[in-house]
Amino acid sequence: MSIKEDIHSQIVGGLANATFPINTPEKLLAAFPAGADTTCRSGDVSVTAGEAGGLLKESDFPFKNAKEVADVIVERAGL
């Protein structure tokens, strides 16, 4: 599994219990198990939900599901 796939699956897993749609960055961060401190790691790469949230734009919302969130984050992070 590539770093991109690994981080993607961790984001989806981290949002497994989230209620969608998620309409704001604050609600998205709150949906992660440890909030902004939730960390995804693969090899030497690590990213917190707070850091990933910085990659999102107002126009990205609302998110309909966890896969959509993960797709946007890994694409913008350049993984």
C-alpha cells in the first residue's frame, strides 16, 4: 500500500463514526477521534487533522462522506 493509500484509509477510518453531511471545518475536526490532534502516519509521513484542515477551502463543504474528505486531503497534500 502506498503512503497516499495508507493515509487515505486512515482518514476514512478516523471518520467512520462521523455523521454526514459535515458543513463546517469545525464540525469536521470535531468528527475525528482526537479532534485536531488526530494523527495519520505512514512511513516517515505524518499529518494531523488540524494540519489537513488547513488544506481545505470553504467551497469544499459540505462533505457527504469520509471518502470525499480523504480524497481532497491526500490530493492537496501532494501524497
